[in-house]
Amino acid sequence: MSNIPAELKYTDEHEWVHAEADGALTVGITDHAQKNLGDIVFFELPKVGRQVKAGEPVGVVESVKAASDLYSPVTGEIIAVNTDASDEPEEVNSDPYGTWLFRIKPAAGAATDQLMDAAAYADLIG
């Protein structure tokens, strides 16, 4: 059974999204994603300042089994990346919800209503 915190939102690409008080969104990969990927060995994170569209690939996560794209949950600007995650990618395996990957400032009018709540994500992953 995967750990699915109720306070987060989720994408169908297995990213979690936390809305910050300043309106920014913090993004990481879910417990389900890290379990399926296995031992994570590398992250390619987006560049700060990059303008992205919702659903656009913005980075890569590589494990001993596979490489998968990271996607932007909304249209906006990348405002921070977690260099600690790049330096110690295995931390995501032990603490997927405590290890964020990037933060994005949503563009004006960018909606998060396409994101799933915990119950919908639980249904998605079965």
C-alpha cells in the first residue's frame, strides 16, 4: 500500500504537489513512483527561471531500472530547484514526501483543478 498524504494534490504522472502560502507549488514524486522506479540514482532538474506549460516534461528521474520524465503540474515559472535531491537522489526512496524536486510559480489564471486529491490518486494507482 502506498503512502498518499491527504494534504497534497497529485498528477496522473505520479508527482505530488503542495500549495505554499505564497502561491507557489512545491513538486516531488510520489511514494508509488519511487517504489515502481526502484533505487533512484539521478535527477535532471529544470533550470530556475524557465517558463513551462502544464504537462510539459521539465526534467528526468533515473533509477537502476528506468528513466522517466518529470512533468510540470501547471503553467508557470520554475522558481527553485532542490540541489540536495540532485546530490543525494536516493533520499527520495526513503522520504518521497520530504524530498521536493522543484518549485513553480503558477502563471496568472493557471488552474490546479486538474490535479487529483488523495482519494482520486489512490483510485488511479489501484
